Amino acid sequence: MKRIAVLRCEGHQLSDDTKECLGYLSRAGIPAHLGKEQPGHGILRVEGHNRVIKRACRILEVCGFQVTDLPPLRSM
């Protein structure tokens, strides 16, 4: 599973922004789940290949969010 970081926006609650991003991806048909929040950014776990991740990032950027894709977590 790949990850997208939702960066903290000034004056917003990070958890609210991350949940809102999850909603946008869900409505776009992109399977995503909330991940553990990190200092300064929320995490969305997204199912799919690199094209799906790039599309998800573009959607969220168009919606006004600052996001970046992160390396996938390693399986233990």
C-alpha cells in the first residue's frame, strides 16, 4: 500500500483536512484509508499503482491541499 502525506494547513485541524481528503478520494473511486497521523502531516494509505497515486495527489492539489507521496511501508 502506498502513502500520501497531507500537510498541515495554517488555521485548519489536520485530522479534519485528512478526513476531507479521504472523502475526495473515495468520491473519485480511489481506494484509500486513514493512516496514523505524524507530526505536521496526516497519512492516507492508498491502494494502487503509481498512476493511481499521482492521480490521487492531483485531485487533492486541485481541491486546495498540499500533499506529497511517500514511499510504501515495508512488510515485516
